[in-house]
Amino acid sequence: LSIDKGTVDALMHGADCIGEKVAELSAETWRTLRPGGIFLLISHNRNRLGILNAGLQQRFNDEGLSWERLEVRQCRLSPQATLINILRSKLNGQPLSHAFKDTELLQQSMKETREAMRRMAFQEVFREFKARKRRAAAAKAGAAEAAG
């Protein structure tokens, strides 16, 4: 089952993103997957699991149903994508073009974008540092096992 990332984000955008379309997407994905199947969702928004669960529970009228999160990774977005995401969150469903009529909103969003880009760069460096430490520890353990 393949669902384009842009489609998922478009369905789940705006102030009222727990709607019929989200419930249908979640329920049909749930129904279509075989037992033990994997639904891989790539999104810029950490709240997607809650949104998908709410849609699933709403559709099947079962509060106990929920998706299992296997892994979460946050990748670095481009500055343009980050700015657009920040603007969309501030516009609450209004067209993106409204942001260009409000210079104060645009300036504030650009400032947030710069801060977000700095945070993402730091997270990326920290993640790489941790990965190097894990690789070094694994290599050391492998060398000790080979010698032992």
C-alpha cells in the first residue's frame, strides 16, 4: 500500500484535521494491511500518530484501536519547507497567500524558521555524535570478542 506523503499532509492540515477524510485514510490503511503489516508514515509533524489513532477509533468506534509506533526520526527540512510549515500553522487553514499580505506575520515566521533551522542542525550533529559512539563501542566489543 502506497500513500504519497503530500497526500497525507494535505488531508491532515488545518485547524480541524480530525475529519472524515483522515478517519477514512486511517481505517482503510488499517483494513488493507495484513496482520503484522507495516504502515510507514513520513511526515514533518510529530502529532500524526495521535491524529491517525483518533481517525481509526472514530471510524471503527473502538477506543482501544491504535497504531504501534516503531520508530520516530526527525529529518532536517529545507528552510523553505520549514517556513511554509510555520506559516501554515499560523494561518489556521487560511490560504498561504494571506501571509504575504501580513508583513509582521511573515517576519515573525522567518525568525521562527531561523531558530528551527538552528535546532535541527544541532539535533543532526548530536544524532551523528551518538551514532559514532555506538559504532565505536560495537567495534571495540567486536575486537574484544575476536581477541578473547
